[in-house]
Amino acid sequence: MPSTGTWVKMITLGAAVSIGGPLFVQSIRPSDEELFSRYNPELQKSALENRDRREKEYDEYVNKLKEWSKSDKSIWFAVKEEEERRKAQTAEVIDQAKEDERKQREEMRRELQGEK
């Protein structure tokens, strides 16, 4: 059995590593403002311009996650259903556009045949 001194040394070393390690990492890690100030001016400008759009997209995503988590189903199934619903909606829009285009062509044919 190790002596009491060994136990004290190991506990002290463990505390130093588990407390000191994260403190050291936190002290050397730059803040977001410091990182942003290191960007070149073009990147800073584009980051500022796109910030609102990215925040909006993130908020929409979080709201969707909240909505999906309210259902009794797994989030993965809710996401899959949402994707299927979105695909069906886009297919419906495409079909409607094709139908409108077909009707327009038919009207053009009638007009051309009527003029002859």
C-alpha cells in the first residue's frame, strides 16, 4: 500500500492537472473579438454583411428543431417527413409551371393557326 505522502502528491497533481489545464487553455485562447480583429478588412466586411443572414438561418433552424422536438416521433423521422413534404411541394410547383407552360404554348399555337 502506498504511503500517505504518495496519496497526497497524486491528489495534488490530479487537482493541478484537472483545474490548471482548463485554466491554461482558457488563458491562451483568443476571444472572438481578437480573432475578428485579425481578419483582413475584406473578410471583416463580408462577415459583417452576412451576419444577419446567418443569424436568421440559425434562428429558423432552431425553431424547426423546437417544432420537431414537440412531436411524439423521433427528430430524425420528423426531419425526414419535412424533407418529403418539401420535395412534394417543389414537385407540385414544377408540375404547375409545366402545365402553365403547356397552356401558353397551346394558346400560341391557336393564335398562329387562327392568323393563317
